[in-house]
Amino acid sequence: MDAIFSRETHLRHMLAFEAALARAEAATDVIPRAAAEAIAAAAGLLDAGPLLADSGDGPVAITALVRALTAAVPLEARGYVHWATTTQDAVDTATMLQMRDGLDLLERELRAVGATCAALAERHRATTMPGRTFLQHATPITFGLKAARWLAMVVRQVHRLRRVREHEIALQLGGASGTLAPLGDRGGEVAVAVGQELRLPVPDLPWHAERDRVANIASAVGVVAGAMSKISGDVLLLGQSEIAEVVEAASGGSSTMPQKRNPTDSVAAVTSARLALAALPVILAAMAHEHERAVGGWQTEWVAVPDLFRHTGRAVTHVRRLLETLEIDAARMRSNLELGGGLVMAEALAFALAATIGRHEAYPIVRDLADRVRGDGVDLRRAAQEDTRVRAALDAAEVDRALDPLVYLGSTELFVDRALAAYRAL
Amino acid sequence: MDAIFSRETHLRHMLAFEAALARAEAATDVIPRAAAEAIAAAAGLLDAGPLLADSGDGPVAITALVRALTAAVPLEARGYVHWATTTQDAVDTATMLQMRDGLDLLERELRAVGATCAALAERHRATTMPGRTFLQHATPITFGLKAARWLAMVVRQVHRLRRVREHEIALQLGGASGTLAPLGDRGGEVAVAVGQELRLPVPDLPWHAERDRVANIASAVGVVAGAMSKISGDVLLLGQSEIAEVVEAASGGSSTMPQKRNPTDSVAAVTSARLALAALPVILAAMAHEHERAVGGWQTEWVAVPDLFRHTGRAVTHVRRLLETLEIDAARMRSNLELGGGLVMAEALAFALAATIGRHEAYPIVRDLADRVRGDGVDLRRAAQEDTRVRAALDAAEVDRALDPLVYLGSTELFVDRALAAYRAL
Amino acid sequence: MDAIFSRETHLRHMLAFEAALARAEAATDVIPRAAAEAIAAAAGLLDAGPLLADSGDGPVAITALVRALTAAVPLEARGYVHWATTTQDAVDTATMLQMRDGLDLLERELRAVGATCAALAERHRATTMPGRTFLQHATPITFGLKAARWLAMVVRQVHRLRRVREHEIALQLGGASGTLAPLGDRGGEVAVAVGQELRLPVPDLPWHAERDRVANIASAVGVVAGAMSKISGDVLLLGQSEIAEVVEAASGGSSTMPQKRNPTDSVAAVTSARLALAALPVILAAMAHEHERAVGGWQTEWVAVPDLFRHTGRAVTHVRRLLETLEIDAARMRSNLELGGGLVMAEALAFALAATIGRHEAYPIVRDLADRVRGDGVDLRRAAQEDTRVRAALDAAEVDRALDPLVYLGSTELFVDRALAAYRAL
Amino acid sequence: MDAIFSRETHLRHMLAFEAALARAEAATDVIPRAAAEAIAAAAGLLDAGPLLADSGDGPVAITALVRALTAAVPLEARGYVHWATTTQDAVDTATMLQMRDGLDLLERELRAVGATCAALAERHRATTMPGRTFLQHATPITFGLKAARWLAMVVRQVHRLRRVREHEIALQLGGASGTLAPLGDRGGEVAVAVGQELRLPVPDLPWHAERDRVANIASAVGVVAGAMSKISGDVLLLGQSEIAEVVEAASGGSSTMPQKRNPTDSVAAVTSARLALAALPVILAAMAHEHERAVGGWQTEWVAVPDLFRHTGRAVTHVRRLLETLEIDAARMRSNLELGGGLVMAEALAFALAATIGRHEAYPIVRDLADRVRGDGVDLRRAAQEDTRVRAALDAAEVDRALDPLVYLGSTELFVDRALAAYRAL
């Protein structure tokens, strides 16, 4: 992603745009064919070094690029460099080419994340563990279900990226104020030819001052970053010393504590995701684009769009690495279900009772039992077996069965299967 | 939009969810039919007042709602209220219903904005005005083209809202930790029945802890807000005292300055759009949802999602009103083309020269003329007619023709036509 | 805080401003004394109801207020209502009065938070627990130290709020464009008199279009919100089922799980803090205030500033309640030090060895021991006692001493004492 | 600012920290003096190249630095490198040193901005121009007053930066979990010695996990960025083709339009200010720092803090350059007062009338006149002279005097003087 969004790649795309434009203008008899070929050849060979060195952080100034390109072509072609176009066409089209490649790379990485999630979902479909709401034990789930939920989210992201790829990526060609005035009545034809050359869809009309395409692509990428923060956040929480259900294989040491195995990829993923999301408000605010070209908003995109893609790319890559090498401690997951007196089975017991005495009666009984478990330190099984209200409704075997996590998983298998099917359909 | 995202509407949707769930569970033989009907009837009649009064800013607590609903049904139905579900199911499904209605309302309002943009684009397709880049005169455009660009953006928004409406709106039904454990193997069936009752698509699996659907809907709405800031921002700039090309019909007075006609709707639209966008980072950050239910992020959605929709709704409505009554001063637009010695035609002159002497030769000549216009106060026409280099390439009539805005509009008509066609295809 | 930032309070402050202005103008012989007294009297008695009902979400429109106030005074005073001032003076001064009260309330609440932190720091200065970095056991700390760190942060906040209270709160009085033109050469005098009446510092010159005062106050409040997210976040993590070192007394139940004691105040504090911080970028962006009055930015403050204070106020109040009733399980804190084979003492052992063999030699030995603890399931004590490299450097008693958390607390006492001293100096 | 926040400078500061720590530990008899001198010498000479090359975007990993430093000292000193400290101490202290230098540089640049504002305020104290509210002519001001308001804001910023410099910049020294355990009872002494060496204030206790100092410094810097967006935004608006009251000397050309003089520094300032403000929410969110070291938030500071300072530094520098070479067209400012029939004097006329007939009577009369000016195209002077209601109250000379901008400037001179005095007192 760093290569796709480097300043050099951006410059190369701008040169490709100038070459494609010249060829398109020759094909539509706007400029001489020989001039177009000379421009295209020079654009392919131009030395990026001095241009990159002379400019700052953003894209290379088009005025400098045009000057260099003009100097690099034969005298008779000079008059046709950058014909009928303007800075914004070159910068925006180059950015679109970068974003197209960036979306493709994100999709590939997400599919790799999906592959690992799918494997985890399959392998751990029966690995019970505590479901946790408000960071407290809730009811049992399986690690396979958790991975299946991550998977379903990743699959949805792939579909979304494909949709923005299809609907939002587009050529920008409008000239100074978006009328293609110097092309007279050939504007439509030239745009089609440029689009073919660059393999970019040609929009109905220029969009230079209406930044909704960029904002929408950026939002989709931002949602990917947010999705990565969910997965890596869960891994961080599961890996805490006291929970220890997963360990990152590629953990990092400490400069002073010899025992440390710090979670490296998940922290890097969280960090990258947050930095990615910080770029998004800048891009959305830039939609308030003044007239036919902005005074500040558009220019912030030059930094914010690359930042967004770069940080999101890193977040996805860290999540991919994280999951590919994640060590799962299935035994610990199961044993954590027993912590705190096994209260994670309280709802299960309540519903077993509810079948006989109704949910409104069952709930307060189990709440009492939970208080006893907390107060006396007995476990829920013993508290239930000893409770006359419970035993009036359920016999000892029924109580035991109600407290078995494996029989209280509901549609878990179904959900895992569906997530896997949606992934396989990609 | 205020009504759609009121706390009372949210409560009504939660009650509709409880009713639909009870009916679905009866239809799948999970609970008795009579109990389901009693629950559904009571849910429809429940007095919202006390529940709303007792709770704070966010959604009414489900625990209180369940208590009230249980008290409102006959004894034999009490045990079946809220069966197999949990707070998050009710809250998330209710929010989805609100967002569905919100998206529909936004689409209607955007189509109304589109209708006015279309009328402006048609009516002013030949109303020339200065195109402005960096807030400086660039080359001529027409006001019709500007309106057509707004229109194209609005049409794209409608398509985007339809896509998120189709792909992201979905039922949430998972129970305590997303397994639908109390439903045993009936979870899938029950979900289908609830979805039918509420006319909500049923997802492959619960998404309570993966907030990408919400984030993606929110992003699409945020892009709408951003689009409104573009339109209203342009109107504000065009309406400045010194430019005066448009006037808001519903302008506001000042408490102290008798002459004032302050732009009311455009300022309100900008304000609302900015407030809408402020809600978006909260929602995206909430994707870092801890385990099976979050500690803070999810809860921020309760405020941020309504805020986002409400402010965006206002932004669209203000833009609609603004455009519906906007006064266009076509004469002023044309006369503004003459300001500053008519330098807005400099590129046109340069391309007219370029046809003979090449763009690289023509550009510096016109730059010299522009300096003379700025320095001596002559206009560009006279400076051009008097310049021997220009007159060596163009005769007097050709110079005049090169400086006529009406013949330097390129593909303007084509672009207006295409924007109108895309709008009509909606 | 809701009362301080209600629309009614804002209206009352605007009326107080109009009253103070009239009196000040009378005192400086700008308007008749009788008119001023009539205006001040009417301002005190004006019925807020209709004005509030007729306006939307933001502050009541000054034009409406001026009309109502004019109607409420005798004929001979009517000409002097709102003399020489403008909307922005009234709105900004009213907001300053609200912010002043808001800062005072925040300070009071923070001092109450500080009182509880101080008590916890004192009481638990010797309650050992695992220090955790990267969510992993690091080295021992005491809960008193953690509370002392919270305390020190809270004390710093109080000092910051006092500084912005002193330097940023100020009267706004400038008239239409900030020149106080209608007052001729009396502007300075009138401002002093208004400031005295409202007990507001008088700035060198109007600041209506330079919003740095508001932005700086808002930032200080935002940092308070952020501080609350630290404290409540730590409590949430400490209260997880598997860690269980603290319990919120006012825990909430679940609608379906009978065992649940969900952390209510800490989740509410995190939620409020995040919502507060969402308002800050809006306020900072509003600094780009156009000319003498803005088109959108200033108007967003009307929503964002109250939101910021309200949410921050809630965050502080939730943290106060949370800490005041927090149950500390000191035994569990101590026993958690033993988890994972007691690896939390690895650094302590390394430094004990380092005194003899150097840190660079000691560190790899202890890393080996840590690997053995993880692999074989022995605890660090036994692994250390059995290791010949360790025993070459330390005898058995020295090993035991090195592994005693109570002797590896360094400057903990000193730091607790200092935080308490800084608090007492408030 | 790029140099201050480069990764190399950060590395140098971390090495300076290690050197200072070693010396401090020698001075307090914790480690041998010879070892400390060897470490300090090696730290000063260490080749940064390989360390920078091997690490990514963030700070060089301390583990690598410690390894390199250990390898660079004699055998007998190796055991004392990085004694009793941890990554966070080195990173945070290095960042504090960078921020201290960054604050100093910002102050210098702001003082230079202030110098130019002061010169403009002095020179143009009588240069009348339209005050503009809602982008509409309001009442007259002088350009000197506008510059004085900018100046007052800049002076306030300098005071704020000094306050955060004094109260927030501090050493971080806590070791693994913030207890300085390996130093036993010497922690306090060592910290004092390190602080002296690095000329950093020593805080009461470590603040590694309470990020309010960083957040508060960052906020103050963010407010500086916001202030720059105000000044550059005003310049952009004043420089529009139709207003043309200022021109940026260092304007940029267009790649296609020969006449263009695009505002370069003001656009760059706006861009930089927005990018700076985008970093702030990241830093504030990072206050939710988990336990004794964070999993993501702290790590985002490594990118966000340098970004914030760099972009803010650029914004200030662009504003400085912009103002130093700004061309003021005083004649245009004055003539713009005549635009639109001179309605900018409507309030002045209303108050001249109000002195006789009361503000409530005068206001509607002048509103009528304004409507006539807009409708008939006469100017306000003629409309007023011809109006019998006006002439019943004012004679012809009084009307003329009421419409003279120079006599309707109120406290303008006073305000300019005060802003200058506050600047000189810096």
C-alpha cells in the first residue's frame, strides 16, 4: 500500500494521464498523432527524481511536471502537452488510479483474513467459551462462532469494496472549470478515449468539485479500518493475562521485563485503524468544495487519502498476520466457563425452569442462586441442586443438563455454516 | 426526521419487535399462540408516557419495558414476554427500523432537491457566469452546468442510499450472546418469521457485535450531509455582497442593521451538515465493539445515530427550501464576467492563439497581456487587439470571437443533458 | 449541567445582558436612566415560554427577543432596547456566562472525584496488585498508587479549569461589526460598566470573530472528558469476570440473564466522555470564522458547546458515583499476583540477579525461566530456586525476597504521598 | 519543525535520556560512575543510521536501541545500560523534549506573525473597508482593526503556549509499571537528577498512563492551528476576484490559465491547519489509556503528535509569509464601501435617526430605504435625502455626515491601540 500511495506512483499516474490524453486527442483529431506519440513516449521515460526532490509532501506540482514534459518532447510536439486539461484532472485521475489499486489490494488482504477466519470458524465450531457482554460472562458461545462473525463482517467488507470499485472509481476530465472548453464539441469523445486508455469508467460529467465519489470510497475504506479494530480488539481482550485464551505467536519482548510477550500485531492493528479513521473527517469536510476548485479542502485530500489507505492497509495486514499465527487455547476457553461458580450458565438454567414455571417466575429464582454463588462461593450447580424451587421443577439430571454449555448453543452451528457459505460464495 | 428518531418512536419499534417476536415464536410452536396474541396486543396499547418519563436521554431501558409489558399481559402470558431475546436485539432492530424510515425520508427529500436542481440546470443552461477556482475567476461556465453538477451528485446520493437500504438494513436477533440458545434448533425459523412480520431482511447470522452495517449506513448518510455543505457553500459564496449572483428568498434580518438580508437556509444547511458529520467518527469508533456487547461504543450510537440522521435531514431540507426559492440574477452573472478586465477569457484567448502558434508560445503571451490588464487597467479585449504578437496570429474578428464566453463552453450542453438524463432515470 | 446549558438559561443570560447593557449605557449618559431601568425591569420579568416555544434547537433568535422586550417596555423606553449591540454580543456573552458556571460545576465535581481518589489512595497504599502493560502482567503496584495517579490527573484538571476560567472567560461587546460605532467614543466606558454588572472580565477588544477563547475553554473541558475515560476504562477492565478486582455497587441487571451485574456508571462515563469529545472538533473547526461573523461555524457552537459541557458533566458525575461506591477486592488483587506462575515478579528477580551479574546477563536467564514457567506449568519461585545460574548468584532466602511483591514497590509510597499533598493544596 | 519532530531527533533525545539516567544513577550511587560515563559517551556517539533503517514509521524500538547501546559500551558497563527504566520512559521523555522545542519554535513564529499584524494594524488604522457578517456588508471597519483582532488572537496564543510550556512539560520516569521499583528508595533522587540533566521539570509522580499533559499541550497547539485558519481564511475571502482588497505576493500560476494568480500561502495555511486539527481527536481519544500502558492509544500518539506539530508549524509559517508580503489595496477597500448603493451605512443612518425618533421608529424607515436601494438602484444617500421621514429628523448635512464611514468607527482606534499595547507587552 505504501508503494501504491507513494508520491512517485502518483507522479507516474499523472504522466500516464498526460500520455493517455495526448493519444486520445490524436485519435479524435484534436492534436497531431506524431505529437501525441512523442508526448506519450516522453511521459514514459521522464525522470521522476528531480520533480520529486523539488516538491514538498503533496503531489508534484503539475506546473513543474508540464514544464519538464514540455522540455522533454521535440519542438513540434511542445505545443500539445497538457492540451485542454488542468491540474485537477491530472491529480484527481491519478488519485483514482491509486485508489483503484488500493481497493484491489485491500480486497486481496481481506480475502486472506477471511480464509483464516473461515479455518478458525470450522476448526473451533465446538470450542466452547464464555460469551461476554459488558466484559462480563454472559452465556456460552464457541470460538468458531466468534470467528464466523468476524468472517461475515469481512465478507461484507469485500462486497462493499467491490461496490465502490464499480460505482465510484471514475476518470476526471474537465479542464480549467469543468467544461472542456478547448475541445469544443469533441469533449465527450476525448473523455471516452482517455477512459479506455486508462481503463477507467467515464462519468456523465466532471466531478472535480463534487467530492462525493472520493468521500464514499474513503468511507468504505474507513469501515474496513473499523472492522479491523473489532477483530484485533477482541484478540487483545482474550489475550489478557487473566483470560489467556489466545496468544499472539509473534509477541514482542520488553526492554526491562524478561517475562513479557506483548501482543504486537493486535496493538499495531488497533493503532493503524485509529490513525486511518482520523483521516476520514478531513475527507468528508473537504466535500464543502468552493465553486470549481477549493481553497484547502481538496488539498487536504492529497495527504488524507494516502494516509487513510496506508493505515487501513496496515491494519488489515496486521490482522491477517495476527490471525494466521494466533495460538488458541481451547482448554483454557472451556475452563474459563467454570470461573465465578459457572454463572455463565444462569440464563440456561432460567430457561430450563421457564419451560415449566414461566420466565417471569424462573428469572428471580436464578437471580437468588446467583447471589448465593457470589456470596457463599458455592458453584451454580450445587446451588441449583440444593434449591427446592429449582428441584420442584427439574430433577437432578435435568439440572445437570441445563448447566451443560454444549447443549446451550442454539443456532451456533447454523450461523457458522452460513458464514462459511457466504465466504465460499465470494 | 425528528419524529422518526424520537425516543417515543424508538420505544414503539421496540414494542413492535417484542410483538413480532412473540408471534413468530407462536408460529414456530415455541410459545403458546394465546400468549403471543396477548403480548402483541399489550405491546400495541402500552402507555409510552411513564417509560419515557422515567428514562434519560437514550433509548428506554429494556428491563423497564419488559417489566411494563409483563405487567400488562394476563398471568398465563407473562412467562413468555421477551422470550429468548435480549436488550440488544430490541434496541438494534428498533434502530434499524428507524434508519430504514430515515433513509426513505432522505431519499424523498433528495429527490425534491434533484427536481429543483434539474429545473435550474434546464433553465440556466445558457446563463454564463465566471467559473471560479481558488476563489478566482477561471474560465466561463453556465449556472446550468453548476446546477447540473449538483444534480449529478444528488442523483449519486440517491443511488447510494438505495444500495445501503438494500444491503445493510437487517433484523438483529441473537439473544444474550448471539446464539439464540433458548430457541434450541428453531432459531433460524423464528428469525425468518420475525423478519417477515417487521418486513426486515434476515441476515445470515446476528451482527450485534459487528457494527459494520451501522457504520456503513452512517457513512452514506454522512456523505449526504457533506454533499449538502457543497451546495449551500456555493450559494453562500455566490450571494456575497460583491458577487450578488443569487439571493436567498427567505433571508433573515439583523437585530441592529436595517439593510440586512442574511442567508438563512444556506447557513442552517452548513451548520446542520457540520453537526451531522461530527457524529460520524463516534459511530466509526464504536466498531471497536468489545466481545459480544460493548462497554461504551454501542451506547454512543444511541445518541450519535439519531443526531446524524436529524442533522442530515435538516441539511437536506434547508437545501431543498433554499433552492426552491433561490433568486438567480442572470444579468449579474453575465456582467461579473467583465470584472477585472475580462481576464476570465484569458485561457480562451490562449487556446485560440495555440491553434496557430502552439500552446507553449501562446501561454506566455497571454500572461503578459494579463499583467498589462492588471497594471494599466485596460481590458483584455483592448490589450489583445493592440498586441502585435496576438494580431500576427489572429485578426480582429478572431480575437473578438475568442473572447466571447458563449463560444467557449465546450461540452457544457452535453454535460447538462447527461445530468438531466441520469436524474430522469431515477 | 443540563440546567446551566438549557435554552432557557441561555435566554435568561441574554436578557441579563440586555439589562446590564441598558444600565451601563445609562450610567455613561448614552441613554436615559429611566429607559434603562424600564428595560432592566422588563428583562427580569419577560415570559420565556413563548420565545422558547417559537424557536428551534439553538438559542432563541435575538430579533424575536428584542421584539418581545421592546413590546414589554413603556413607549418612551422602546427606542433604547438593544442599543448599539447585536445578536452576537448577546449570544456570546450569554454563552460565556454559561461556560463560567459550567467550569465552576465541573471543578466542584472534580474535587469530589478527587476526594474519593484520595481516600482510595490512602486506604490502599499497601494493597498490592498486578501492574499491567499491554493488558499483560508487568510488575506489582498498589491500588493506592493507581488511585493516586488518577488523583494527580484530577488535581491537574482543576488547575487547568481555573486557568481557563481566569484567562478565557470574557465579556463580548462589539456591536454590528465589532467597532461599537453607535457608542461613539463611549465604547470603552460602556464595556467596563457592562462587565461590572455581569461580573465578567472586559477584554482589550471584541473577540466575536476570533474564537480562540471558546476553543481553548472547550479543549480544557475535553481534556476533562478524556481523563474520565481513563478512570472509568480502568474500572471496567478491573471488573471483568476473570479479573474481578473491583465491582460497581450500582451494577445493572440484564433483561434475560439473571446473574448479570453489569457495570453501569463506568459504561455511562465512557459513553459520555466519547460523546463529549465528539463535540470538540466542531468547535475547533469553527475557528475558521468568516470575516466579522461566520456562515456556519459560529452557529455550530450553539449546539456543540452545550453538548460538550453536558456530556463532560455527566462523565464526571458518573465517575464520582462510580468511585464513591466502588467495592475493592483487595484479596483478589493480591491473589491475581499469583496467576500465571507469578511471572509478574520476573523483573524483580532479574534486578536481584543484576546486582551481582549485571542486567545484560540476568535478563536472558529470567527469560529462560519465564519460558519454563509457561511450558511446564511450574511457578517462577520453584523455577528460580531450581536454576543453577540463579542459585549461583542468590541464595534461597534472597530468591524468596526477590519474589516478594511488597519489597518491590520502589517509590510507591512517595508517589502516593505527593499526589495526596497536591490534592490537599488545592 | 520537521527537524524537531524527525525520527532521528526522537532517537537522539532517547539516547540523551539514557545518558542522563545513567549519570543520575551514578550521582546517587545506584550504578558505578565509570559505567555511567561510558554509557553517556556511547549514547552521544551512537550511529543512528542502522537503527532508523531497521524500524518503521514510529519511534525506534527501545529494545533495539538498548541492544545497540549495550554493544557499544565496554563489558563492565553493559550491565548498567537502561537501568530501572522502560520503553515508555524513554519515548515519553523524548517526546516531551520534542514538544518543548516545538512550543518554542511555534512561539517564535507566532511572534513574527504578531510583528506583521502589528505593523498592518498601525499602518491601516484608518483604512476603511466593509465589515462583513454572514458574508454580507454590515458596517464599516478599518483593515487596521481586522489586523488588530488577528494580533490580539496571536498574542493570546503566545501566552497560552507559555502556560502549557510551564505547567505541562515534564520528565517521565517510572520504570516498568511506574513504581521505579529497581531503584528502591532512591527513585525520587534519581528523578531530580535526570530532570536537572535534561532541564525538564520533575513531576510529583509518573504520568505515563495519565495522558492529560500530552492532551493539553496538543490542544493548545490545535488552537494555534485553528487561529491560523481564521487569518488565512479572511485573506482568501478578501482576495476573491470580485473583492480584490488584498493580493498574495507569492501567488501561484495555473497549468492552463495564463491570467491566474492563485493564493498559495493562504491555501497552504488552511490545508495545514485542517490536517493539524485532524490529529487532535486521536490524541484526546488516547487518554483512555489501559492500565499502566495502552494497547493502541499511546502508540497513535507517536504519529499524531508529530503530525500535529508539523502541520501547525507549517500553518503558522505560511501565515507569517502570507502577511509579510501581503499587498493591501486600500483604495479598493474604500471603494467597496460604495458597492450595493452604500447599504453598509444603513445602521449608521438608523442610529442618527434614532437619536431623534428612537431606534424602534428609525429601524423600519431605514429598512424601507434599503428596499428602495435594492429595487430602484438609487444609492442610500439619495434615497435618504429624498425621504420625508428622514428629512423631518435630519437636515441634508446631517444625512451626509451619518453616511460618512470615517465618523462611524466608534472605538476602532481604542481597540487597535490596546491590541498593539498587549503585543508590545509580550
